[in-house]
Amino acid sequence: AQSVTQLGSHVSVSEGALVLLRCNYSSSVPPYLFWYVQYPNQGLQLLLKYTSAATLVKGINGFEAEFKKSETSFHLTKPSAHMSDAAEYFCAVSAGNEKLTFGTGTRLTIIP
Amino acid sequence: DGGITQSPKYLFRKEGQNVTLSCEQNLNHDAMYWYRQDPGQGLRLIYYSQIVNDFQKGDIAEGYSVSREKKESFPLTVTSAQKNPTAFYLCASRTVSGTIYGYTFGSGTRLTVV
């Protein structure tokens, strides 16, 4: 079985501040991990993915995430928030059975 | 450009009516998926298909039906048995060997019961 927990359904940060969105996973086999972003009334766009290569993964729009096996975490970060980062973010895991299991999402608000 | 096309973008259903949501992809992907999205619940898997003429139930298949007669197409029918169909529906696809590449998503269909 596999699952994902995203801590914090809503996160607010000031423009220019650090963005940190938390994701913890559960998997009985080595996982593949993903972060997706969703803008209102749109589909999901892949931000980045971990596929057992480098543990620090860089994605689009300046986002990155670090895979920490000991903590079963895959937190998403961005050093400096921009207004255009306001969206909903989903962490997802795929572990052997090839189906993606999603977390419940974190809505990111950027304060001007 | 290759991608996934979902139509219509907005759909209204009367009580007791069946409606069909379209999903077409030109990515030559083998597997296709239907997810339902409700506020605060993330994405929940309805049905998926890894090959033509074969599909499996996901976590919330009751009240839904699908078909996979062509590789490019995976329509979802929301039947009258689905008691709370108002939601945002997302279609996705990937190659069979594309586990590590994640899914490609369509832009979604918002279904509202009137």
C-alpha cells in the first residue's frame, strides 16, 4: 500500500519569502515521488519528480524538492515566492503498482 | 502539439440523467485514468485502463462506467446511480513504461447537477 500526507491544506507566504510545502509518504517499496501544480479550473502540471537518482530534485519555476528516506519526506521548496506561484500543489507517490496516489493538496497563497 | 483533450469544459446534468465526459489523447500513451477532484479531498481514482478493451475499477467506481475501444479514447459515463456527481473530473495518461515519468493531465471537465 502507498499513501501521501500533505501537512497544511493552506499555506500563506509573503512575496519574496521562502516557500515550504510538506509531503510525507508511505510505501512498502522504493517509491517514485512527484509534485504537481494546479491553477484554478485547470489540469495538473508536473513540477518535478524523484526517480531514485539524485535526492535533490530541481523542477520548473525555481522549485526543488529533497527526498529523505529516513524521514519518508519529499518537501517542496522555493527560495523566493512570486505572485504567480499562487496555486494548489499536490504531492503524489507511485510505488511498484504504477498507479499514482495523491495527497489532499496544499493551497498556496502569496501575500503582496 | 501532443496532449490530452477533455470535453466539454463545463457540463450540467439534470437529476436522473446519464452524461458522458470525453477524453482523447494523441500522445500514443498506453494507460489512461479518470480522477475525481473535490475540494479538500485531492484526486480520487475512478477507473483506469492499461490496454485497449480492458479497464479496472479504481477507489470510487460506483455510479460510473467507462470504455476503451480505441487507444486514443477513454470516455467516462456518469450514471444516474452516482448520487453526488458534482465535481471536477480529470483525465490522465502515461506510457506503459512511463511510471517514472508521471502522468500527463487534461484540463478537466466541471460537472454540475442542476
